[in-house]
Amino acid sequence: MFNLLGQDTTYTTLPSTTHAGIGVLFGGVFLIVWLVVIVVLLASMWKLFEKAGRPGWNALIPLYNTWVLAEIVGKPGYWGLYPIAGIIPLVGWLVAVAGTIYFSIETAKVFGKEPTFAILLVILPFIGYPILGFGDAKYHAPAAPTSPAKPTTPGTAAPA
């Protein structure tokens, strides 16, 4: 076909079904890789929870798993609800990212790793958590918080 300027405007393309097939192929491969990563992370968290003396199935329940992780690292369980902050406009994602970094550092510590190991847990969790879960890392329970000494009133003996 020629246009008014005499240039040939014909061209060939792949049929639209070919494009769809390529899209399905790449989408299918992506889905399979994503599912493998999710299964590896869940299995790693399961083993991690078992090392900490918790039932492994706790890792399967969203938000409850972060609650349990908070308890594993020695914080009150409700601290594990930090992912919910992500719904707050503008600043929520900062709280969620800060919580992820904080709990990654604490998780690394209680499993005998350096705090710098948390970088791996944050950036490449599908590598870091299997190292903790399936590796030789041992769980070291965090020290219980010490309560301040009870003040004594004059004329009374200190509690034994």
C-alpha cells in the first residue's frame, strides 16, 4: 500500500495470538517463580518458628506470624502489627519499612547473627530466611526485661 507521498506503508507483524502466547508464557513462568519463592519463604519461617519453640503453622497466618515474630524477638506481640500501618497515607509505608528493618535486625540477633545480616533479610529474604531456618543458626531467647526495684518506705524491710 502506498500513501500520498509514494512511500510503502505495508509491514508485517506477528499475529495477535502469538503476542498473547508470549505473554502467557512469560506470565506463567513469572507465576511459577513467584510461587516457588513464596513456598521457600513459608517453609523457612516454619522452621524458624520451630527453632524458637513455636508451632511452625504460626508462620502461615498473615499478621499473626508477625505477632509471633515480635514475641520471638522479645517484644510485645502487638508490636508485630506494624504492617497494618502501611494503609496510612504518606507515612504508613515509612512505618512499615522501619518495622521490617527493626524486626529483621532483632531476628538476626536472636538467631546468633550479626545485625548486618538483617540487610540480607530485608533485601533478599528468600535467601536470608532459609539460611536461618535450615542452617545451623540457634535460637537464643532474648533476656527478659528487668523491672525496676520496688522502692521501700522508711521503716520497712526490703522484700526478700
